[in-house]
Amino acid sequence: MADKIREDGVVSAEGVARAGTRTPKPQTHRAQQKAITQGLRKFFDTVASEPVPDEFMALLQKIDGKKESDA
């Protein structure tokens, strides 16, 4: 029985429970790694495309102002 890995890289509870009971075949392991990598990239791409919050930008500008006055 194959581990349950969704297209977005999430492993089902059944897959996690069985993961420690046997050594996956190299081909299965590569498929799992690819699914995990794709899921992580999709997640981080989503985060990276979000706008920077105004509060964070104000903090960065405040820090930059202190650096300029120290120079």
C-alpha cells in the first residue's frame, strides 16, 4: 500500500504512521521528496508575493533613519 501524499506535498496520517515501519523504495522516496519540495515552494511563493505590512515598513524606515544618523 502506497503512502498517501497529496499533490501539495501533505502526507496523510496513515502515511506518517507507516513511515517509520519500513524503508521506502528509492523511487517512492524521490517522489515524496519532489512532492514535499513542490509544496514548500508553493507555500513560500505565496508568502513572498504578499505585500509588506505598513507597520513593518515603518519599523524598517525607522531603523534606516537611525543608521543614517549614526554615519
